[in-house]
Amino acid sequence: MEEDQCVDSDGWIDAQGDHCSWYEQFDPTCEVYGWQAQGSDALYPMEACCVCGGGSYFVPFPSTTPSTAASSAPSITGKLTISIFFIVLIK
């Protein structure tokens, strides 16, 4: 599964037996039935279906294994100017 990919609630169907794909085809903004057709797990399409703004996202945990990929050395672009000033105090 790809990172940041929305997934509809597993096995969700509404009281009429429709899946999230029905909403994608017939009510893609979910403005008509999004909060009216409660389904399995007591979820509405607005909560269960990605097309309605629901569903869930896959976000992987950070790896505990260090990366083996080589990284490039940092580089400095542009011109670097260093100015040195001496102050002489005479008594």
C-alpha cells in the first residue's frame, strides 16, 4: 500500500446494501446521502468512504533501521567572502 493512500472502511455497506463505490458513482460529493445512510459499524458514508472524506490513511511508522543509501556531500553554492579586520590600539 502506498503512503498517504486513502482506504475505505473494510467491508462497509449502508443499510440499503450499497458500498462506497455506489457513492463514488451516484453521489460523489456525498451531499445528498453522506449523513443520511448509516451503515455497518454505525458509520455514515462521510466517515467510511474516501470519496466522501472518510476512510483512513496509511501512514507508515518510521524505520528503526538506518538507511544504507549514500548521501551526497553538502555543497556550498555561490561566493563566500571572508573579511578580517584588525584593530590596533596605541597607548
